[in-house]
Amino acid sequence: MSPQEMIEKVLDLSTADDVVVIVDEGSSANLRFAGNTLTTNGVSRSSQLTVISIVGRGVGVVSRAAVRPEQLADIVAAADHAAEDAQPSEDARPLVEGESSADWDAPADVTSIKVFGAFAPALGEAFAAAEAGGRKLYGFAEHIVTTTFMGTSTGTRLRHTQPTGRLELNAKSPDMKRSAWTGVATRDFSDVDVAALDSSLAQRLEWAKNRIDLPAGRYEALLPPTAVSDLMIYLYWKAGARDALEGRTVFSSPGGGTRVGETLSELPIQLSGDPAASGIECAPFVVAHASSRQSSVFDNGLPLAPTDWIADGRLANLLQTRYSAELTGLSLTPDIDNLIMRGPEGGRSLEEMIASTERGLLLTCLWYIREVDPQTLLLTGLTRDGVYLIENGEVVGEVNNFRFNESPVDLLRRLTEIGASEQTLPREWSDYFTRAIMPPIRVPDFNMSTVSQAS
């Protein structure tokens, strides 16, 4: 049974007032390597059915993997019964009507190990170069293609195919005392330059030959796009309008309401989402498998448009459902599955920013990020795989790791430079969020709260 046939069958079986059916067909391929040697590779397929039944204002959601045709009746009955027993949903709204995709009838797209056809030989050459240079490469490459089909009792028939690829590379010295990480996001691996990535890691391992111990304190710091993405993605996840309206977050106004319209940075920063952004394209409509404080199953199928979250340094929008938009009186701006940060035109590259730094730290990546205070969005985390000291425009050595305490919202206020934006891969959130375009940034007083013993 095709995904489309499964959706039509569920809609026919249900006795609920309204129904949303979502089928996610997925396939993945991966390569794993360690010590300059490929260790494993594999491919897999998956299928997930979600039935959202609506009776009055009650909602029942049942989700199952690898569903066989003979199981559909029981799954639909379970969702219908759950809706009948549910309390009225405060976010209940009429379902989107009649939206359809021109390629609705096409089969689900799939990936295969062939996606690595050009990448794998390049990886082998990088292994040879690393071996000759006295370093070991570890990591993995993964490509996932998920085709989402959505059908509703109000006539909506939408589909979206989402390719998601990532490469993570870790280089280590033979004695395992020096380590550096890099990663890239890609849609199909055709744009991955493995040799350039390996070369950047080799340079960092050279920097690390000179070890410099520094105490905790506030330091001028340069953060590359990957580290910036980890901080800005967390900010984005916490930008829910309803939570802000209820006084729960950093985006709540002390006098009540939200901080929309307030200036967060004197620099003309833009933080935005765009389903059609080149290289990080994502679903152009709302896909909500369940309701939460930032999403609503009733909004499934709503079209998405380019949205500024921060515009010219000013908080422009928060994540909204139709329900929360009515509560706040603000525009309907649903979640978008990518994030773009840009500064003024003519931003410099990270290398140019390093060359103009008298003394500061280069923080190549962050990890183990956790929230400390939602009212200020204070985060804590650790540095990892390379903190380097810059003096007179040159990297002079590797510094010990630190624990940091910083709020990404407060960082926006204190930034002194925003570089040229580029597509990047977050280190901490790469399992959940890979579609990001970010700049390097300069912070005059990044707070390294304590020295970390992590190595």
C-alpha cells in the first residue's frame, strides 16, 4: 500500500468529525570511520503513520511505525476513541482546506549508498593524507531522505521531500592528546570538500602543539559559524509567543506581553527563516504530529513564508500558532525548519577577523549546552576540540577548555563584529537541526566561568 493509498484508507475508515493523516517515508545511508579506516556502512528504510482524529474540540493522536494494511482499522479506531474521550483543545481551529501538491501521486524519494559515489574516494584520499601527516581521522557521514505525505478530511493533499546530509570529522594526534573537530551540512554530498576540511583540521592540530594554560575570566572571543549556530538555534527554540506572553521567557515584557518590537542589538542583525533559502530548503507548510506550546495539529498544512525573527537588531516576531496569534494580537508566524543569521553587508571572513585581533580566544565549537535561567536565557556549556589563543593577528597555541555561562540574547547586545554568513553545521544540535546559515562573530567579553578538565 502506497503512502497515498494508506492516507485515503484512513480517511475512509475514520468516524471522527475531522482527520489529519501524516505518513513519513524515510531512507538513510551512512559511512563510519575511525583511525583513517572505514569501519561500517549501511542503509535503512523507515515508515511512520500518524493519525490525528478530531471529535468536536477533542483530539486523539496515534502514531505507529511500519504499519501493515490489516492494522489500519485498529489504529484509526484507537485515534477516534482517544478523540472522543479527550478534553476540549483550547487551540482548536478549522483545518486548512483544499491545499494540494502537484506531485502528490509520485512515490516517495529514497537515498542509497550511491549518494557517496564521489565523496567516498575523496574520503579515502583524505585518509591517506592524514596518515602521511601523522594524524588520525574519525567520524561519520550520513544522508537521510524523508518524504512527508499529509492528507486531511478537508481535502488537503500535500507532500514534501527533505534531504538531510551531514559530515562530522574529528582529527587526533597519534598520542590522542590533541583533537580538533569540523563538520558540514549538505543536501547531497556533491558540495563537500573533504580535502579542505582535513587541511583545516591539520592546521588546528599544529596550533595545539603549543599548550597555553589560562584562568577563567572574560575574554574577547571569536566564534565561528558552527558555534554561533548552536547558540542561535537554542534562542530560536525558546522564542515561543505563548510562553513569552505568559511571562515564562527572556522574550516576556516585564510589564506584561512580549518584547516584540524591542531592540536587542544596536547592530543591524537579521535572524530569519525561509523555506526556499538556497542550500537549506525545508518544508513550505506546517507539519505538526502533535500539539505543543509552539505548534498545533489544527495548523497542519498552513503555508510558510520567509519570516524575520529579528530584523535590524529588533525583535520582529515569535513562533506562533493561530491560537497564540489570537492571544498575542501578533502576526501568525509558525516555526520554520531552518535558521539564517546575517549582519551588515561586507562582513569579513573568520580568517580576516583573526588577523585583526590583538588578543583573544578562538572558540571552534561548543557542547553540552544546557539552560540555567529561562528568564534571561542564560546557558552553560563546555568548550571542546580546540580553544586557541590569538595574539597580534596570529594563533599562537591551544588553550585549556572552559565552562562558559552566556545568554545568546545578551550576546546580541554586546557583539562588536558580525562576519560573512555561510552554511554551517551545529556541533551540539546536529541530530536535530542541520539547516543553518550563520556568520562568525566577535564578542568583547565572553564569560569563561571556570576552567574545565575536559580534554
